[in-house]
Amino acid sequence: MNTIESASSFDKYWQIIQRRWYPSLGVFFPVMFLTLLALHFQKPAYEAEGKLMFQRSNTISTMTGVAPELGKLEAVTQDDKTNPLNTEAEIIRSIPLVQQTIIELDLKNDHGQPLKPREFLKNFTVKDIKGADVIQISYRDRDPEVAAEVVNTVMRAYLDHNVSSRRKEASAARKFITMQLPTAESIVSNAEAELARFKERNKVVSLEEEASKSIELVTEFQRQIGESQSQLADINSQSESLRQQLNMTSQQAVAATNVSQTAGVQDILKEVQQLESQLAARRTVLQDDHPEIISLVNKQKALKAILNQRIKQAVGTTQTQDNNNFQNGALKQQLAGDLVKLESNRLGLVSKVAALSNLQSAYKQRLNILPRLEQQQRQLERKVQASQNTYSLLLQKLQESRIAENQNVGNASLVSEAQVPDKPVSSPLIAYISAGLLATLAAIAYMYILEAKDKSIKTIDEAKELLGLTLLGVIPFFQEPRTYHHSQEGLEIYPSRLVVRDYPRSPISEAYRMLRANLKFMSADKELKTIVVTSSIPGEGKSTVAANLALAMAQTERQVLLIDGDLHCPVQHKIWELTNSQGLSHVIIGQAESDIAIKQVTDNLDVLTAGVVPPSPASLLDSKRMASLMQTYATNYDFVIIDAPSLNVAADAATLGQMADGVLFIVRPGVVDSVHAAIACEILEKSGQNVLGQVVNGVIPKNESHSYYYFNQESQQQEYSVAR
């Protein structure tokens, strides 16, 4: 779609050039002559140029490692098309540098006043050289020495600005870093103190080693607890076996052991045993109430009392012990001793298991809190590390900024100074090109003015767009051949307008036949018999179109009547070379009959001329008599074509259109303007006419963006030669 629109616009401009090229020459040559004359008397201008080279980064900074990013040429945006040299070029063209150069060299304009920056920039050029990190600076002036001085001064000013700007950046960085160092140092101290308090509070030395060692200890404690529990089970089994053999508890075994190991108890036990033996022996001889038996019994009781007292002292209990328990044999005493040892070992193992369990539980609790302690320690260590890194970086950058602040070299250097030019930049070729361009622009502007002032319809497309009517036919323009006739006044020349009759094989005749076919297609549903032919203004060729259309219809062996309804300026009698003594005006008022007034001009075609021009044509055409005649003619003929006056001349066409089946509107490019055409269309619309469509007459094919018919002047001349 864009391609079609572009082609259409190009064709439109080309048509304008074709129409206006000749008058525009009257502007082109004078402007070109005056421009060449002005350039001839103008003093030549000289142009001096110098070059600056830029490095992507500061050489000294890169070599020393100090502030490598300082002064680095880099675009702000990441666009591949962005060139950082363009930024430096804009700095060179900046007002401060320009103003400094103007003041230093005391530059003045042609009027002797100080040169303004905008006047300076008109002759000042800064551009980068493609493929190299070099900027070319040039200045044009009528004085070659001034041109060279300006370029060199600007380059020196820029180099000073480049170094000073780098120093300002470094100085600002140094001041900022100096202000930030105390805060950074304080942050480091606080972070380190917080980490130390954490380790002291939680007794942290190395959490990783502690976790590893704790896991080993918990495992070892578990192993020892298992071994101790196994030993305890074994001791319990042995103790139970010994208790069953001795028939005593562990406490009793302990007591028996203690008693058996007490010397006083054993002595009493021996005496008691001897006394019991003696008592048993005497009872075999004596009665229980015998004094000796009674004495022995009393003595036995006394010894037992002493025995109980000594046992109490030995075992610490007042419970009376069975004497048999203290009178065990050596084996039983040994077993009791073993039971006591086993009880002692059991108690030791129970204590050991409890102690190991407590230690294991304590280490497990420590292991449970180690992850949280590790997390807290990592956070504190990160704070310490971050603050230390920041502090170290600030110290490093402070040193770098101090060194960079004292540097006297930027990333721009002078490649070549401007030399005093010895030849002017202007040349005859440039002068001619400049004059030609200026003259061309003036000619184009003149074409535009002429086109804007010309309101006439120029092409078929303009007619279609402006009127909005159906295009029924396109009649090309042709140079009408002349016919010669002898009269009383001598040799008279008349143009031949009846192309369909005189040149039936010409392209123009074919155009009329196409118009006839289009009208026939329009009347497919409703018979179209009466047609009024009119136009906006006189001179558009409506009468010629009406005559040739009538001929084209008559060639189809239909009866056609051509009526000259233009009672203001009739021309049909001239086209057909008929007398106009009797015509339509006479028939309307009854001074002539239709049979007499209507004349046959060719087979199937009759013509009714206008007759004498009446004083009030509108009243005649709007009469009942005229309406009756129209009905009669429509009945007697297959087609009735009425040549009506132009719409902007009289209202006759609108009146006749009410009596006809339709109105055929004629438009001629280059003759009618858009204003008159729009007024004519408005008249037709308001009067309620059945407008069949428009016929564009007198079309010049070369003025059209595209040809509707293959027609040219050569084919026209060949057709005329054949006809002769």
C-alpha cells in the first residue's frame, strides 16, 4: 500500500512539473544568473583544519593502575550506533569554549562588532573521522591566518578543559572519599567488636572443629555407655546368682563380711559356739532347771548381748543378726566378699553410665545450637569482611585520586596543528552547483505557487475526486482539422467537430462509442430515452459531445433526435451546417411545426436547431408546451439528446433535466475550475436531477498519471490522413 501511495504521489508531482516547467524557466535563469553574479563578487573563503586524537582510556592511569576508569571514553547508552567521540565534538562546539576563543582572538563580524557564538558556529565544523579515534576541527574565514588561529586556539582550549575536567573529577572523588573514611573505619571497628563479643559470649573458638570434635565425643560416649551397660548387666547376673547361693541380700553380705572381718565379734562368736557346745553336752545329762544348765544359759545370753553390741558397732544397725550368718565357712565368706565386690562394681558402673549420659546430653545440646551459632558467626564475619573491603577500597581509591589529581595529561592529544591555508575552498564548480540548486528551488517554489493559485480541474482523477460522479466516458483532446468553404465574403475556415462521422476509425470515435455502451448498460433495468447534456461553464465542449454521441447512437440503427436546447448561445446549426431560421423556439410558440423544423442530417439522426434566440428562454423551456413536446419526441424516437446551456449560465439545464430521464455532465480539464464545478454539482443535487454520470472531455494523455485510452497525436494524424 505504501508503495502504491508513493508511486501515486510521484506521478502527481511529475504531472505538476510537466504543466509548469515552461513558466518556471522564467524564474530559474534569473535566479541562477543573480546567484553566480553574487558569488563572483564575493571574497573567497579559506578553511583551516586541525586534528585531535583520543584514547579509549588514560595512558598513565592504565600503566600505573591508578584510577583506570578516570577519563575513559565510553558512551552512556549501550546502543552500537552511539559514538563517544560525538560527545567530545559537542563539548568542542560548546558555548564556553567558543566564547573563550572569540574573546581571546577578539573576533569581529563584517560590521565590526564582536562575533556572536551562533555566527561563529556557522563557519565552525567538528566531525569525527570514520575508522579512527580522531576528530577533525575546521574553521572558515576570509582571512586564512585568522582561520588557522581559531582552530589552534579552540584545540588548546579544549585540551586545557580536558585536563582540568579530569582534575575536577579526581578532586571531587578525593574529597568524597576523605569524608567517608572515618565512617567506614567506625563501621569496621563496630563489626569486629560485635564479632568478638559473640565469640566470648558463646565460647566460640572454631565452630567447625568444635562440631567435628563434638560428634566424635558423642559417638565415643555412646560406645562407652554401651560397654558399661553390658558390664552392668553381667554384674547384675553374677550378683543375682551369688544372692541365691548365699540366701542373703547384698546388704546382708556386706554386713556379714564386715562382721567376719571384726576381731572382737569373732572371739565372742567362738565363745558362744563353745558355750553352745558345752550347753548341748550338759543337757544330755542335766535337766533344764539344773543350776548348771541355768548358769550356762545365762552366760549364753550375756555373750549374745555382748555379740549384738559388737555387731551393731561393726555394721551400724540395731537389727539382731542371725548367728548362723556370722558363722559361715571360709567358702561362704569368700562368696559374700565376691558379692560385696560385685555390688561395689555395679554401683560404680551405674555412676559411670549416668555421668557418660550427662556428658553426651550436654554435647548433643551444644551440637543442636551450633548451626545457629555458625549462621550468626557467618553474618557477623560477612559484616566484618564487607566493612573491611569497603575501608580498604576507600583507602586505595583515596591514593589513586590523589595521584590522578596531580596528573597533567588527559585522554586527548594534538595530532596536527592547523596550518595557514594557501587556497580558497570555493571553486567554480561549487559556485555553479550552488547557483543551480538555488535556482531549482526557486523554480520549484514558483511551480508550487502557480499550482496553488490555479483552481482549475486538471486531470481525470481530480474530476472524479471533486465531483464524486460516475465516470461514463473519457474523450481525448485532439487538434481539430480545418475545412474550407467559399462564401460571399471569401474563404471561410470551420473546424470539423463531427469526429464520429468524419473519422469513424479514430480513437476518439471509439471513445464516443464506449460512452454510448456505458449509457446502454446503465439503462439495462430502466429504458433511458431522453438525455440532457450540460456542463458547468461554456467552452467545455458539451455541444460537440452531444452531437457525436447522437451520431454514435444513430449508428446502432436507432432513431435519434438531437435538440439544441441552448437558447442563449446555440451552436448545433453551425456544427451541422444548417440554417437556423426555424427551430425549437418557433415550435414552442407555435410559429412552426415540428415536421418542418426538424431536419434529417444523416441516417437515423434528426436535428432540431434552437431557432431565433428569444428574449426569455427560461419561460419557453419551462412551459407546458415544452413538456408536451418532450413527451411526443420521446414517443416518436428511440433516443432524444438535448444540448442544454451551462448550469452556471442559466437554470435551463435544471428545467430540462426534470423532463428527461437523466443528465449527462461534461467536464473539461484546464477549462473549468473547482469552484464552478462544485457550484454546478450543488445545483444538480438541490434540483433533484438524475445525474447519470460525468464525461471528461478534452483529456490530454500526457497530463494524466495513467492513460485511460491508448491515444497519441501520431495515431490521430494518421487517421486524418486516411480519411482524406
